Amino acid sequence: MSINKAFRVAVILCAYFVLASCAVNKLDNSLDYRTGGYAPSKPFAGTLGVDEFIDLRPQGTTSDAKKWIGFIPGVLWIDFVSEIPDTFTGFSSYNSFPFKTSFARAIYRNIGENDLFEKTVYLPEDRYAKTAWRLEGILRQTTLKERCYYYGSGFYAWCTRIIGLPYVSYELDLDILLRLRRISDDKIIWTHELKGSRTDRYYNIYQLMLGKDEKNILSYNFSNILAEKMPAAMESLKAALGASSL
């Protein structure tokens, strides 16, 4: 009788761990970020319109993922490289709003919060706004290299993930070309290459479920690249605006 009870308890515990590991929290997929203030003492005159970015990323994913033997005996991993991680990764679907919109919205909100211009509008939502400047962006690269770890195969591999062993690591690259267009003469007065990369290693399934700062892990990392690189970009933009007004 005690053996049957122990067996039932073991089955219940296993079912609990399996179901718990499959649960998914609703995480923030936006690319919103915060930076220190970079506004001039007086906002630049006129309205800035932030346009939806142009997407020039390769529209596909690699199909040549390879399996390698790791340094830890019995640990294998598979590398997946995704050029469009907003729609698919080797590990799972990401289900974010398309990046060309997400990046533009995040930058629009940050510029507005910092009062760089008298007024900032998001043009896809206000096409008839009268603007003095237009911020454009070309999305060149948002590559994600995803390394998924395996400890054997079948039930053994699943059990090791349930007990919290590392499941996945990420390497991300971002490349956006920003440019500012003066509406009065349709002249581009400023361009800036915004490039950055991050490496985020050794997540287990529970950490993926919880995310970071209530954000999806990918959103968190791309947002942090923006937070790191945008202040320098905005300082360069301020210098260009100052020179154009002389």
C-alpha cells in the first residue's frame, strides 16, 4: 500500500514539474527603453515626425544548424541563426510586433520623453501632421544566434531541463541606419549607423518563462542595445541640428 502511495506521489510531482515548465507568463515584447536625459536647454523648434522604418533584413533563416560536442561530457548543443527573430527562432516563435515598427515606436517614445524637439509625433499614426523634420530608419540586421543545450535525448533531456539546467543562450546583433530629413528642402542633414551586440548565456526554462524586468529575453536585450547606443546617436543629432541652424 505504501508503495502505491509513493508511486502516486511521484507521478503527481512529475506531472506538476512538467505542467509548470510548460506554463508561459505574458511578457512585454516591446522594445521600449530608458536613457539619461540628452535634451538641449531649449528644445529644437518645430515638430519631429518619426516614420516607420524600412526593413532591409534578409528574409529567411539558416538551415545549416550543426550539432557539436560540448566541454561537459554528455552535453550537446545546436546553434540556430535567425535573421528575423521577431517572426521565428530555432527555439520557438517570438510573436512580437514587427521589428520595423517596434524599433521606430521605441525611439519615438524616448525622443518624446527627452523633449529633444518642441513636439514629436509618430507618423504612421498621424500622417497629416505638419513637421519640420522627419526621422527615418533602415533596419539592416537583427541577427539572433541561439544555442540550445541537450543532455542526452528523450525523457532524460526533458528531466534535466525541468530541474533547471541551462537550456538556451543568445547572441544578438543590431544594425540600423538612422537619418534626419529636413522637410523644407527635402535634404538629409544627418545620418548615423547604430550598431550593437549582446551575449546573454545560460537560461533555463524557468528563467525564460519569467523573463527580465517583465520583458521577453529577446526584447530585453534589443532594448538594452538601444539604451546603450541611442544617447551617442542623439548627441550626434543635436550637433547636426545646431550646425544646420547656423
